[in-house]
Amino acid sequence: MKKKYLITGATLINEGRSFKASVLISGGLISRIFEGESFAHSLEAADAEIIDGTGKWLIPGVIDDQVHFRDPGLTHKGDLFTESRAAVAGGVTSFMEMPNTVPNALTQDLLEQKYSMAAEKSLANYSFYMGASNDNLAEIIKTDPRKVCGIKVFMGASTGNMLVDKAETLEGIFRDAPTLVAVHCEDEDIIRSNTAAMREKYGEDIPLEAHPLIRSREACLKSSTLAVSLAKKHNTRLHVLHLSTADELALLSDAPSDERKRITAEVCVHHLWFSDEDYSKLGSRIKWNPAIKSVSDRDALMQALLDGRLDVVATDHAPHTLQEKANSYFSCPSGGPLVQHSLLAMLEMSRQGKISPEMVVEKMCHAPARIFSVDKRGFIREGYHADLVLINPEQNQEVQPENILYKCGWSPLEGVTFHSKITHTFVGGHLAWQNDRFDNSQPGNRLIFNR
């Protein structure tokens, strides 16, 4: 039986408001919200364990709609146990994980095997995308919209058999997919051409600074334009992942981020934090696909986040070992770990005046819940699952190897000092993280979608 908790005197940041309140958690749910300076002394709160929220912020748990936790098959990089723990420590209470594991999740049976693993290993709530390939449309259309977050389509290079580059296959997926289609957009022909040009110039010793020239803005825009045109043609529920250029923003609408918006888009923390000026210092640690691009792209992405063209902030958390990252350009994998620090990074940008705390909560908690139609999560509302994060907004901490929880043991943010700290994380009413300590006794739950 889950314990009862009363969080007292916190500042709730929820649904565009910041206000003092106390929250009662009972049976894994948000039972009562007592607005005001102090909680009401009601009988239902009499036997609750008190958690003093004075001077702290209380927000809904973050929902990260794009992670790679590497389980199964690539578990030397990360796994569902280690990466979900890092997520919870970072205030991420729910994640949606990608299908390019080994084996690729290209059948319903393989997909369900991942859910079974998460039920035993994940401290956070979870969902897994069904993978698309050039030849598995029959499996895609079996996907249950209520139990699976979406269909993932790599319209650019990926591992294994997951590049979808046949026109007739893309038409079929956009026409027949029974639920949301999430796309990685980079045009493979442009990337191949750019790669050949760089090889001619540098040979095999290509500098990291060339990465955004190889995986160029033109490659992103051509692929995103195709995805949006297909979605409009077939009225597909499309979600464009990790936008990285100012050019692509013209494809998007600033309509409210809710279940009625047919084409939504995501920006990742690294595309808001870094720019191509950082390659000289950080090199392969910030090699992602799509590539981190210019300062002007970074600034345009933040503006689009504020005005509603970009709906969600996520991580594309993709751990690799430092040994793997130390390889030369063509042998160095793209991706990096972020779930432990994504919320803190966005709060740091808020502290810098770039985005309000209320907007951070909107883009990391509320909007993912609305556009994916997640059942009873993403908001602090009575009757909702108690996925909650308590934050001290005035406690400094530096990212150092000894406090990094990713299995890979490193972060592109090492040496950064954040000016806030996550002190408590509740997952479905279970106090999974408290003052730098885990309670692994209760796993998270499979996300359900109201579709």
C-alpha cells in the first residue's frame, strides 16, 4: 500500500500560475490541493507524512517524449534501470523510448518485450515507440493507440533496418498509421553528398566543426518539408522531433499545443543550450543528429518555443561510452546523455531571463501530456497520478563525474553550475528520490493514452 504524504507550503507552478499551496498524496494520486499559505487541517491529512515545501517549487513530473535507454542489446551504454533512475533524479517521471535498440522494435512482439522489461526495471513511468522500416507496415497498423505512444520513423540515417526512404512506404505509413507518427527528419541524399565533399577536402580526419555542414540545414529542411506535406495530405497526427534550424520553423503553426493540433514539434535541450561555437571546446561530446547549428538557429528555436511554434522540450537522451566518443569523426557515434540535467538546464535558462518557470513547466510537463493525450499525468490536479517534483530554486550544484548517474558516467554539461536542485521526485505517489537517495522498491507504470 502506498504511503500518504502532505507537501506543505510550496510554491506550485502549474497551468500558467505560481501560487502557495499544500498537496495531499494518497493512494498514488493527488488527493487534495489546499491553496493558500498553509494547508487545511482536515481529517484526511491527519496520518500523512509531512514534507516541508517552504521556499521550494512544486511542479508536475517532466514527460520526456524522446529518449534512448539502450535496452535491450546496447546495455554497455545504458539500460532501463540506470537511465530511468537518472531521469527520476532529474525530475523526469515519464519517458517515451525509441525503437532503435537491438533487436529493433519492428514487431508487436518485440515491442511488448520492452514493456515487460520496463515493468521490472524502470523507476519512471514508460512508453515505447513502435519502429518503422521499409517493410513492416503490417505490424505498424496493429499498434494500439491507447497503449503505445506513437510510431517512430527515421527519415534519415539510423542503425539497423530503420531508415525509411521508399516513397511508397512513407505514403503507407502516413496514410494508415493508427496513432501519432514521430519523425527524425534529415535527407539522406544531401547528407551523402555533403559527406563526399568533406571527405574530398579532409580525407578521413574530418573536424567536428564540419558536422553541421554535413548534416546541414538543407538536409533538415528538405526532409521536414516532406514530412509535413505527407501529414497534410493524409491528415496524419505528426510530431516532428528535435528541430534544429530556423529554416524549418516556417513549416509550423503557433496554434495551442493540445490534442486538436495535428502537426506538433519538439526542440531538445542541447539545441537550446549549445551552438556551433562550442564544437572547438566540447568536440564529440556535443555531436548529435541533427547537428547543433548556429547561434542564430539557437536563438530562433527559443523564440519559436515562446511563441508556440515549438510545442515540447525533450532530450533525445542517447548515452555512449567515452571510449566510443573518443573515436574519429566517422567512427564516433552521435548522441549524448541529458535526462538527469534537462529540467535543471531549462530552469537555468529561466534564471537567465530567456524563458519563464511557468513556460518551462508548460513545455516539459503540460504540453507533452496534452499532445500525446497522456492519461492523468502532466498536471497538478486532484485525481491525477502523483507525479511531482520538489525543487529548491536557490541551491547550487556543479555537474561533476562523481554526481553523474548515467551508466556512461559523463555529461556534456560537466563543469556547469546550476542554481537549483531537485530534492524530491514522486512517481505515482512513490517517493522515488529524496535528498540524493533513491527508493527503488516500486517501479513506474506503463503510460496510457486517451485516444
